[in-house]
Amino acid sequence: MAVALENAVGTEHAVRLEGLHKVFGAGRQAVTALDGIDLAVRPGEFVCLVGASGCGKTTLLNLIAGLEQPTSGRITLTTSRPAVMFQEHALMPWLTVNRNIELPLRLAGVGRAERAARVTELLSLVRLEGTGRKRPHELSGGMRQRVALARSLASAIQGSADGKHALMLMDEPFSALDAITRDLLQAELLRVWRATGTAVVFVTHDVREAVRLGQRVVLLSSRPGRVVDEWDVNGLTGADELVAVDTIGAKLREVISTHAAA
């Protein structure tokens, strides 16, 4: 199957994956990471990917972001440049907060006045007003991740063809934080997501986090990664949320144990 990377503004999805395969290496050394992934994410939708370590979740994000090329299959995007947010904040330590956030805008050729206005808006959005002249080492871990979030939003919105159908890819961005900071940033992410309407594909090992954040949870099998099941978890609270966590957790354990026994 030929590889096709397309921009398709006006479609009903932010990203669509069709028959996506990824093989690393060749011959006897070949390793199939993903095997026939079909997945669509609507504009503004928050989708969480869960699965065992090594199941291809990060590879899937890298393919959507264009950091890797699929072996076969089709990736259709409504944005020319999805933004990626990793576990590590990856801020430039020699740049101020303002300069870190505006970096993708500068690379895209956005003028100075517009960059400054966007940075001010984004700092307000992530509740970091007054920190623009600080450098990353002067901030807490949670604040640095907020700066990374603001930078990713700048990149996602700038990369969207119409400024509205933005896509952000998040690879366990809160896993290195302490539990209290993680809870706070999960709430902040939901607030920012609702305010911006950005589509999000969020990778996590934590089923509870996936159910809390996502509108939909997609489970990948152990390697090679395939879509095993998915659940609509939008708006669940209280007992319903706990039931969803238990159901998805049990299915994840089943997938892991089946792979281990094979």
C-alpha cells in the first residue's frame, strides 16, 4: 500500500489513520511496531491511548507528527504541523519563558508584534502571567510543563491551516511529576482544551488519567500494536467513572497477560 500524507481542511476529522503499519528494520531483524491501525479523531476531540509498554503508542504519535514515516497506510491531517508535547518539557534553558513560547511562531515567520500578542494570550491561558522574563531553571516542574503546554499550543494553532482545527499530540506529559502537581495540571489541561477547541491525542499508561481527561479511550494491543477496543468516557463522573476505570483496567491486564503467555 502506498503511503499518503494529506492535508484535508473541511473534513470531519483532525486526523485519520487508515491501515497504518510501521516496521523497523528488515529481514530477520524486522520488528513490526504497528499492524493495521484504523483510527479517526474529530476536530476538538480529546482521545487517550492506553496500552502496555512497547505497544507502539509513542510510535503512533511520531507517525502523526511526521517524525517517522509509516511503512504503509494513510495519514490524513487537517493541520500541516501537529504540535508535540513530551514527558520532558524540552524548554531551551538559555531562553526566557517568552522566547521559548514564541519559538515555533518565529520559525513560522510570524512578525514580532503578533508573536508578542500571542505569547501574552498564551501565558494568560496557562495562568503564568508575570513569568515571561524568567528562565526555565527559575520555575517549578509544574510551571515548566505549563510553559511547554503554551509553546505546544502556539505551534498547534499556527500549524492549523485555518487557525481553528489544531491538533496536539501529548506523550505522557505529566508522568514525571508528583501526584499533586499532576492532578493540578490535568485540571489545567482540561480547562485549556475547552477554551481552545484543540484536538488532543494523549498517550498514558494510567487508565484513571485516561478516563478523567479523555472523551474516548482507545486500547492498543501489545506489540504489534492494534486497536483492541475503545470506550466513550465523555462526561463520566462518580461511580460511572470508577466503573469505566475498572473495566478498561481489566481489559488492559487481559491484553498484557495474553501477550506474556504467548
